[in-house]
Amino acid sequence: MDVVPASIRGLVGGRKLPPYRVGQVEDVREGRRAQVDPRSAATVMLLRDTSAGPEVYVLRRQATMAFASGQYVFPGGSVDLRDEIIDVDWVGPAPEYWAKIFSAPEPLAIALVCAAIRETFEESGVLLAGPDADTVVADTSGADWEADRVALIDRELSFADVLSRRGLVLRADLVVPWAHWITPAFEPKRFDTRFLAAALPAGQVTREFGEEADQVEWVRPEAAIERFKSGDMAIMPPTLISLAEIGGYRSVAEAMAASAAREIVPIEPHVVVRGEDMILVLPGDPDYRPPAP
């Protein structure tokens, strides 16, 4: 399996690790630091149409963040334990579908979808929920919505609390599965992340928040890749690959529909030694080995 689009082949995978990464690998291999178990997480590629093709919403994580500092990422984060016990109406594919597509127990699959939609609201202000199966909230920019968003971040309210008291249903039909990436074993902070995609609902707008990001923007995938090449945009391989994939579609609808044909399997980049160098390899490299089940 080769997951690297031709447009960025050579930019990710098969590259020599920088010295600080080599140090991280050696710390784990020589027992100076224990390998960290990855935390379950979800991230959402929020998409909107333009005359030139889809744009993707990205945010740059603050330099003070412990993970991916200074990197451009999609909205997302770790599963909250309360995401597993959400008690609201669910519209869209049933939990069994998500469990199968994500190769996860049903409670975790539910939590991943809930975390994806919750984190999208927390980090962009966009809420994939509505009063019924045919309606999406039209505007979340009011002060009352901001109070709910902050309460979610501070864990004063659960996502179930917010939806229930507003009489909203979770619109799981508005997200589609895209990919499954696991942080390399040598990283001191690791995540087992399901990537999803969603279209920006009509009437809603993204907003900029400062809790974790110091910059947000809508960007064409091709522009992001060019900025990555020039050194203007720091992007990790899973995000860069996902951007390149979205750039291959002419519209958001086309990209969303393509999800149905995607094979969602866990991808965990790992390190091999070639000569005197440590190399990070991805699917498509002859030395790549998929993670153990």
C-alpha cells in the first residue's frame, strides 16, 4: 500500500531524521525512556468549496504546546472519557458502522465520532449538530454559544450536556472517515488518531480562538504544500498527505463521496537504519511494516 500522493512524494517518508529525533529514538531503544502508549484521538478536515477547488481549515499550534508546537493541523484532540457515555440522539451511520470502519470497540468508536465533532466546535466554532435529522445549526457566533464552548474546554460541561440542553441531535452523517494514523513509537507524546472530513455547514463561519492556536486560515491544499516546500508552513506527514489527497478533488462533495472507497487501516511511520542514517518510512517504502494488530 502506498499512501503518499505523487504530488508530495519525496517530501515525506524515506528521509533522514534530524539529530533531535535520532536522540528520541535512541532514548527509547536504549531504555532511557519508556515507549509511550498512544492516546485515542480524532481530527477533522473541515472543507469548503471555492472556484479553484476545496479549501481546508487549518490552525497553527502555539509554540508552547507540548505536541506539534508550531505545526499546522486540523481541529482535533484526545477523546474525553465523557465522549463514550454521550446520551443524545444520533443521526447518521450507526455506532456499529463506525466500530467496523475504525477497527475499534463500539464504545471507542462512539467516543471518536463525538470527540471529532466536539473538538471541531471547540477549535473552530463550527458545530455539526442540529434540531433534527434534516437541519444543522445555522449560527454559533453568539455569546451564549461562546459560553458553552469555553465550558466544554474547561470541562465544566460535557458535550452531551451542551447538545441535550439545546435539544440538538449529533449529526454523525455530516462526517466521513478518512484515515487512521498512529504517532511513531519514539515520540514522547503519542496519539492513535482517526482522521475524518466534513463540509462547512451553510450559515456557519469559523472563528479564531487562542487557547491552542496562534493562527488559523482557510487554505488551498496546493498552496499549503508550496508553503511547506518553502519552509513557510510546518506540517507533519499525516496532515501533509491528507492535504495532498484533498487537493486531488474538484469539489467538497467529490472528496466526501470518495471516502466510501477508502481503506481505513492504521498507519504508523517507523524508523529503519540505512548506513549511518536513521530513516522514517511510510507505506510504499520496501522497509515499511504495518503496526501489529
